[in-house]
Amino acid sequence: MDFERKLSRLEEIVQKMEKGELKLEESLQLFEEGVRISKECQIQLTEAEAKVKKLVGFDQQGQPLTEDFIPEKE
């Protein structure tokens, strides 16, 4: 499942759980699925972040010069 579908599924889970109409067992299953999907999304984000490079200029041959992108901490 791709990242966008995972996020969409998480939204579905949250909406179902917020309604408060589920049985306890259903709520627990959805909660466990949500936690699993959330962890998978976090892994994908971390991997994507590691691939991002920041363009800092060009060398004499016109080739791009990059460095690792390090996000600023809030």
C-alpha cells in the first residue's frame, strides 16, 4: 500500500473510532491497525527524508552540487 493510501486508511480509522459506535473488539482491531499503519508511514517518511538533497550550487562543469537536507528542529 502506498503512503497516500495509508494516510487515507488512517483517516477512515479515526473517523470510525470517533463516532463511538463500534464494539470493543472492533475498536481494538482498528486501533492496532492504525498503530501498525502509523509506524509504516513513519518509516517511509524517514526513508524519504534520507533521500532528500539540498541544491547548493553548480560546479564549473555545470553539474549540481548538493548536500544532505537536514530539517530545522522546531
